Amino acid sequence: MRKGIQKIFSEAAETYELINHVLTLGFDILWRKKAAREAVRAKGFLWLDVCSGTGEMALYLSRLAGEKVKVVSADFCHQMIAKAREKRIIPNLSFILAESGQLPFADRTFNLVTISFATRNIYPNKRELVAHLKEFHRVLKPGGHFVNLETSQPSIRIIQKFFHLYIKLTVKQLGFLLSGSKSAYRYLAYTIPRFFPPEEFSSILREAGFARITHRSLFLGVSAIHTAIK
Ligand SMILES: C[S@@+](CC[C@H](N)C(=O)[O-])C[C@H]1O[C@@H](n2cnc3c(N)ncnc32)[C@H](O)[C@@H]1O
């Protein structure tokens, strides 16, 4: 499974950002910025963005943070990190190749852990998702913040149906057209409708050990930002 997902993202890396912006009509940029502004409340000097992809969230964080904060951008896909590295160099930002379920950091290292549009990818089943969230919890300092930006499920049934139909009709086809990869966007289209409504994801965060969990729904509930404290 892990190898399969790595392969999917290595195929998608080149056009990943463009396709995201097209499919969300640019809203993903606004949502990442919103989540980053939420995340900088964490304070402290060491922040981690997991499943960082092409580093968009990590870049926003490092710009908002200023020189004193060190931001680490971690992903298990070489090609995604290579795309991130092509961007303007920011001295307080570093990139590492790492599996998010086994992070190469000591317990209680970071003041902040963020993840954007990748929690779906660490959810082959609920047990593994909780194990990953526990891993994020492990590397946070006590009182550290966790911020999760992910697609969600609109609470109004008709909007949810329309959202799923939009995903079904556009993600595979447009993704394939723009990236040339059928499997990558077939997989992404599969992960969106099966992810949790916001309240259910909050209870999974609680199960993983987090406290003071809040969420904010975005654009009729198609995405959500969850925040939690260790
Ligand atoms: C949908 S992309 C999201 C990228 C970025 N966070 C964003 O906001 O666009 C998912 C990313 O998670 C990475 N990923 C998926 N599973 C992973 C795992 N188990 N460990 C580390 N990275 C993983 C993929 O390589 C990919 O770059």
C-alpha cells in the first residue's frame, strides 16, 4: 500500500499543484493560507509539516514564522520534495524524506505539527490513521498544536451529493488529462468521498490523545480545518 501511494505521488508530482488549483478553482490556496494563519498561534521555535508534498504549507508557515522559527517539511516521496526544493530558498525551511508513520524525531520535539490534504492518504483503515495521529502526538511537545486541513463532508445532504458528483466527474478525468496519470487521480477521487465528517474526525483525534479539539468548516463543508492540543 505504502509503495503504491508513493508511486502515485511520484507520477503526480510534476503537475500536482496546477491540478489542485484547477480542481478547487484556487480555493486550496486560500484554505492553506487560512490553516497556516491558524497554525502560527502555536508559537515556539520548531514546527513540522508532514506529508508536505511540494511544500506549499511549509512555505506559508516559514514566511509567517520569521527567522527565529525553524520549519521542517517532511514527505516520503522524492519527486514531491524535489518540486518543493525548486522553490525560492527560505533559510528557516528544511526538507526531509520521511514516512509520517515513523517520524525520525525524538518524543516532544515540535511546538507545531501541520498536515494539509494528506490525512486521507494515511487512512487505509481507521487503525492506521489513529497510529499516524499518535505519531504526530508523540513528536509534539506538551501544549504543542496540531493543525489538520483536509477535505470533509458537507452536513447538508444535497450539497454532499453534489460535491461527490463533482469529484466523480472531474477529478479522474481532469487529473488524467493534465497529468497523464490515470491511477493517481483515480486514487484521489476514491479517497475524498470516504473521508470523515468533521465531528467524527474530531473524535478520532481524541482517540489519538489530542485535547481541546475544534474545527472550522470551509466552503459549505467541503473542507475543514481541525486544531488540537497535546
Ligand atoms: C495530496 S498530497 C498533499 C501535499 C501537501 N501537503 C498539500 O497541501 O498539497 C499528499 C502528500 O502526502 C505524501 N504522503 C502520503 N502518505 C505518506 C506517508 N505515509 N508518509 C509521508 N508522506 C506521505 C505524498 O507523497 C504527498 O506528497
